[in-house]
Amino acid sequence: MNHYDIASDTYFQKTYAGWLGKIIGIRLGSPIEGWSYERIQKTYGSIETYLTDYHDYAADDDSNGPLFFIRALIDHRDPDEQISAEEMGETWLNYVPQEHGFFWWGGYGVSTEHTAYENLKAGIPAPRSGSAAQNGKTCSEQIGGQIFSDPWGFVYPGDPHKAAAYAGKMSSVSHDGEGIYGGMFIAACVSAAYLEHSIRGIIDAGLHVIPADSDYAAVVRDVIAFFEADDSHDWRTCFQFVHTHYGYENYGGHCHIIPNTAVVILSLLYGNGDFSRTQQICNMCGWDTDCNAGNVGAILGVYVGPEQIEQHWITPINDLLIASSVIGGLNLTTVARSAELFCTLGCSQAQTPLPAPWKERQTPDTQIFHFDFIASTQSLRLSSTGAVRDLRMENTARSAKQGHRALRIEGSMAAGSSVQAMMKTYYTPEDLEDSRYDPSFTPVIFPGQCLSASLRSDEGQQILVRLFARDLRHAYEHTTEWTLVQGIWKGLELPIPGTAGGLIASVGIEYRRVDTTAAAEEITSLLLDHLSFSGTPEYSVDFSQERIEHFGFGPSGLHTEISQFSYLNGLWELDQEYLSGSCSTDAEIYTGSYYAEDYTVACTIRPQLGWYHLVNFRVQGAARSYAFGFFGCDTAALLKKQITYEVLDTTAFPYELDHEYRVSITVKGSSFTLSIDGNLIMSYEDREQCYVYGQVGMTVLHGSHCHYKDLSLGKPGI
């Protein structure tokens, strides 16, 4: 029975702390992933803080899995119905790109996740896809089951058994036996951390949801027993016990779950509820440091809350979270926005209304970046021109317009100086120092949309402030300027004009003093309640302006992407003014706003080989979309993808290879209007679980090859 008050600000803050704690652990452990205890001791001695300044930390499998597997609760919405393991396997197929990004593609039978994905693609459903019967005991009991399972605890707080049940199903997509028990244990510990008052109580809650005769339960009990008998209180003594009895040499595979479980339990016990000390111990033990520290960080973050996580861990993160799913529009987010997703799902699953102010912060068709999570900065970064000293930003409860908190930006400014607070809305490979797990990006905000903000002056001065949106392609800014007066919140809006070939790479605010005194320098501060993006994009893509981008110097090797696109599979290249797509079986690529609902997308297609040349719309992932175009000889068709394509409607349409056709699709609610060369081909209404939002894209099938050009998006009917 869940007795936790899910409709509370405390739930939101603890969830943010848990997710932030996981990201901290991943970042801290990444540089020494796979290192031995001895190598770490020889190289670093003691680990006190981050070992590498990543600046903008790139995607990692430990955060990719939790961030996207939990979306099974979005794609299968009814909280009264239990989601099946098979449906959870479909979630994998929807968000994981084929053999690049997301997790380690180490080969079939070597990488547990790679093996499960290949099984799913071949039509082997979960849980058979991850079973020992299918893949063998060693492959099925590697570490992945537990490293992806934290968010089930976030979504089911104070209910360890329910969190464990869902984590067990998701773990069964790729794992079996001890691999499943690990996912259940970690989810239960995270869930219990919302209510328990001791580390031992949290661990016991994890033990209660797994079989008592399992190897997993045995290693947990053994580490507890050693800890309780250890008069030295020295974690190193315990690690020697772990190394002897549960070391890697005792287990098969690349990264078995049992040795790393021992490190997780050791760290929790000897860290004794201290976030920093627990992280340090966990990483100094070695082995799968980022995975173990990520799980420990999630548990401890929920347990202690955001106030007990030291600022030196938080500042380098700057709330930024980069992912590497197949949907580039979801790959650039923040710790705060993803924590809010977990909490929103938690309230939905509990059939509890969102509490204020969180309910007011969620508006259909609007992305709101606010600061109601303690320590959140929404990945804003500061810069200045002229003479500015002591520039800083802090999350504060001092004042807010709508919620409980705001972002305060402060600096000592001389006359003529200015301060910029900028949010990156698109990344290129050059922006990333370490392109681990091969992320790809589509922009977050687009030409034709509106940038909004709510601001006020905080120190008595009048301030001139402007919003800006910087276009990467055209090297110019869209901007408007306003005057702020102390104590009065002002809502600002900046419509971004629709453009041909535009790509918005950053947005933000810039402010300067209105000089009313002769003072050479004054403390000047600004309060920001939120930034938001809304409206239907209106722009076009000129493929002659796009480029091949080289991502991936991380574990999965080098791969290429088309700028402002993310691809699932196939071969995608640029050929002068064309995007060229070809395949052996299938190839798909996506772009545009993930949250767009009603719009018109148009594209010129030039079939080269084969008979399957399509334009996608309302793309919600690799397994959920619509497509319209040529499907078979002399046939135009509308299709819907639910794992595989299903034909909804067809009509005769003779077409020729190497001839251009202008395909246009208008979507309004559940109604679709489909045209070729300005002629209406068909109208259709989808009354069966219609996809109501999503990106656009291109698809070729069955060995076909197609050229695409002049992609445009706009309001319905344009």
C-alpha cells in the first residue's frame, strides 16, 4: 500500500534530487569506467570530486535507458491496465536507433542490450528476447537490468513492490534471473528512499521484493553481515572481502551484475547516508563505476533531498542532460524537465492531480523551462560584454511570478556593459568534447514559433532587457527590447519569423542598466521566472545547406548524421540539393518539432530505384508514425506504423523513376489531407488510437533509393 503523499512539492523535489544524483554519479564514474581498484588507487589515490571537466557532458547509456524506457507509460497510457513485457519491448524499438547510440553495441551474444534489440527486431517478443533460454545465462545476467531501473522508483514512490514489478518487466526485455532481480532491487530501493529513515531500511526494502534464495539476495546479505561485524569501519577492508568472494573472475561476461551489486551495497552502508562520501567510496572501488555510482546517486538523492547534495557536484552539471535516442528533438533536455516528466507520470499512475504550481507549469503545445526545482538552472549559461565582475546565477525562493522559485542573475556592472543568459537549442559535434554514445540532434525551437519569458528587476534599477534567438545558418538575431522596473514582473514575447533554411541554435535574454546615476559600477540583478517556446513551426529545409556531421568517439564508434536530423537506419547522404536515402530492407530519418500537432508538411520526392518512397508525419519514434507516398508499383498509399507498417488506404497513381513529385500532407486532429503535385489524392480520418503529435521524416523500404528536396513545414493549409 502506497502511503506516500505524491501530490506534494516534496515528491517533486526528492525526485529531482534522485535524478540529479544519478547524473552526478554517471559523470563522476565515467572517466574510470572499467578500472580496477588498484589502478584507481595508483592514479588518483582518493577521489574527492569530478576527475574530468567535460564542460557539456554527452549522452550515456546509464541515463538513456531510464529516460526513454519509462516512456512506456506515455505510449501505453491507461494506469488501470498493467503494461506487458511485450509492450515494454516495443518501447525499446520505438526509441533506440539501430546499432548506433543509446547503449553499447558490442555484438550479438556479447552486449546484452545489443542481443535483446536484435531479438526484438527479428520478431522475438519480450520477455523471451532477454531470456536465458534464448541468450544463455551469462549474457542474461549482466548489469543492464539494474542500471536502467531507477525511474520506476521515481514514478512509484513509497511503493517498492509496484516499482519492482514494473522494473522486473522492463528488465526482462533484455535480462533474466539475477539480471531481473537487480532491476527490481534498485527500483524498490529508490521507491523506499522516499519514506525510509535509514540506509538499512532502504536495503531491506530491496531484499523484500526479490527471491531470498537468489544469488543477488545472498551477496546483499553477505555484505551487510561483513559491515555489521567490521570493527574497523573501513570500506577498503570490506572491498577486499568483496574482491575475494565476488570479484569479476568469478563470473562470466563483460560486466556481470553480482560484483557490481556488492559495490553498491558496500557504498550505501559505509557512506552512511552522506551523499558525497557514498559517491567517493563507490567510485574508488572501481569496476563499473558510472553504473554503480548512478544507482547509488539515485537512491541517496531521494533519501537526502536536493539541499544535502553539495553545490560542487551540481554546478558542473548545470542541469544539462544530453541523450542519444532515435528522436533528436528529445535528445537535448535538462535534468529538471526530465524529473518533471517522472513526477507527472507518478501523479498520472496514482490517478492524482498535479499539485500547484506544477499543474500551472504544464500547458499543451508549450515547452516551459522554469525553476521550481531547487538548484535548477535549466542549462542556462552566462556571458558578458564590457566590464562585469562577480557574475553568477542562483536558484532562489526569494520571488517568483507563478511558482515558488526563480533564477536570479547578478553581477557588478559598469556603464555600457551587458549580461547574456543563453540556452543552447541545438548542438553540433564541435560543441561536445566527448561524444560518448553518439548523440544526434534536431532543434528545440524553430522559425515560426514564439519565445516567451517572464522577468523583473531585483535591485531597484531600471533595466533594459531583450530576448534573442540566434539563427546558426543566417548569422543574425531576432530581437526586441523592453524596460523593466523593480518589483514588477513583465511578460515578454519574441515571435521568430518563418524562414527558409533557418536553424535556431540558441535563445536567451540580454540586459543592461539604464544609467540614472554617475556610478561607474553597480550591482545589477534580474529575476527570471521562466522561458517557454510555443506555436507551429514555419520554415523550410534546403539540403544544399545541410552537412554531414561526424559523431561518436565513444564506445560505439564513429557514425554520421545529417545536420538537424536523426536517423534510425539505412544509408543517408547529401547529393547537392537532395537528401539521398537508400536501404537493403528499410531506412528512416526524422526532423522537426516532436511536440507539433496540426501542420502541413510538403516535400519533393524523386524515386531512383524500387517502389517504396515515403514522407513521414507525426513521428513519435521508430515504431510510431504515419507515412504517405509511393508504396508499390503505380500506387500511392497512406500507412500507419505500430512496430510495422500497416496500409490504411491506397489509390492508383502511375509514377516514373527519376521524376519529381511534390507530396503534401495536412494534419488536423485525426483528419489527414494528402496531395501530390497540388492534386488531392485522398482524405482519411484515423479513429483508432490516432497519434496526435510528432516529427516529420522520410522512409524508403525494400531496397529502394529516393532523393528528397525542399522540405517545408507550416500551419495547416499553408
